[in-house]
Amino acid sequence: MTIGEKIRRRRLELGLTQREVAGDSVTRNLICRIERGDCLPSLDTLYAVAKALSVPVAYLVSEDDDYAVFAVSEALPSIRRAYAAGHYADCLTEIGKLPPEGIADEVAYLAAASSLGLAERALGDGNLKKIPEYVEEAKRYAEKTVLPTAWLLARCELCRAVAKCPETPRWEIKREAYLKNAESAIGYNAFLYLSDDEGIVCDREAFNLHRQARGMIAQRRYREALAVLLELEEKKSTGELDPYFLYRVYTDTETCCREIGDFEMAYRYSTKRVSLLREFRE
């Protein structure tokens, strides 16, 4: 694309006439001749036209045809540096200078992450009034990128909940949306299993039953614990038990059977446990 073609394309994008681009610096006729390719602009003319079109001279003489692509390639290094340094406001300022069509993918991702960074910083400073604005901004930018933002949206929800009710934020969390994003972001079920906290990977009743059974095992009340575990396993048919949680139930049931001398039943649950473990690995 020639310089004249770039000028015409950018002028039409902005909805400007040739006379408006010419201004007081050059003539409309000269702009017309440049766009047709009849002549090349002087350096002074380039500066005047670039200013009227809100683009740098470097774009008009570059090999990039699309101004948005050029603008992003020029700004991205400084945007990345600002984000890496934790200068989130500066990062967003630089992004705000880009044409709207250039705010996508990596740029939109960095904008969303920067907005979240400001929200979390405001949370730490006790400035709750600004958090809703930052959170909504983060969500808007997140919609413009194909990069994964589940982690970001989960943390936005936590910030929003605290800002809405700092006294009891737990009750303000949109639990279903939060858990969906958290699980998508970090494999939440696996994390909870590894961290020995199954309170969210299954329903509350199942969690309480398992905790009760474990307490009995710790007191060597194996028969009582076994009764609770067998009751708990019945929930498997309803699909309420997460496989990681179910693996624990099988393991504890096997332990109880072995301790009371029922080795046949212990073998049965050992087989169930190994089969489930095999499914994990396949």
C-alpha cells in the first residue's frame, strides 16, 4: 500500500474530507494528488497530514497497511514493560491511546489483568469505592481476548464481593460463577484434593459425613466409621461425588475393613480404588 493509499484509507476511517485533512498547511488539491499517487508528499506535508489523521509519520512510511496493527506493534513493548513492572495505570493509559480495533488478544488481556491489578491494589489500600469500576473494566477487556481469563474473572468476583460488603463478603460471592471460573483456571478439584480440603468438591452433607468418618478412624472406631462411609458411598449413584473425593472414600473404607479383619471387603474396595486410580491415569 502506497503512502497515498494509506492516507486515503485512514481519512475514510475517520470520516474526514480531503479539505479537512489539508487544513491550513496544504491544499486540498495536493491531498488529492497524493492519494491518487501523482506525487509524493514532502516531509513537512507528511507531518501535517499525519497530525490531521492522528497517526505518526512512521506509520505512513512503514510497510504496515493496517494502522491498528502498526499502532499495536509500536506500543506493545512499552505496554508489556509497564505491566511487568506493576505500573498498571500506565499500562492502561498506553492501551487507551490505541485505536479500538487494536485492543484485542494480548493487548486486551494485559488491559484486563491491569484493571484487576488496580482492583486488588485498591482492595489492599482499603479504597473500596474504586473496585467496582476496575472490576467492570477488567470484565469488558476480558471479553475482547481469546486468551484464558477464567483466573482473572474468579479474582474479580472476590474483589467485587469485598467491595460490596466488607463486613461479610463471603455471602456476596456469586458462588456458582466463581467456582466455575476457579475450576477452569487452575483445575480446582485437583487442588482441593491435594490440599486435603474436600469441602467444595462435593455437597456439604457428603463433606460432613466424611469428616465424621475420619474422626472415628482417628479414634480407632472402625466399625462406626465403616457404617458412615458405606452410607456416603450411596451418593455415588446420584452423581454427587467428585472422583477425587470418591477415591478418598474408597481408601478410608478399605482401611476400616482391614482393621476389623474383613479382608474380603477390604480387597473389594482396594480393587475399586485401584480401578479409579487407573481411570485417572488413562
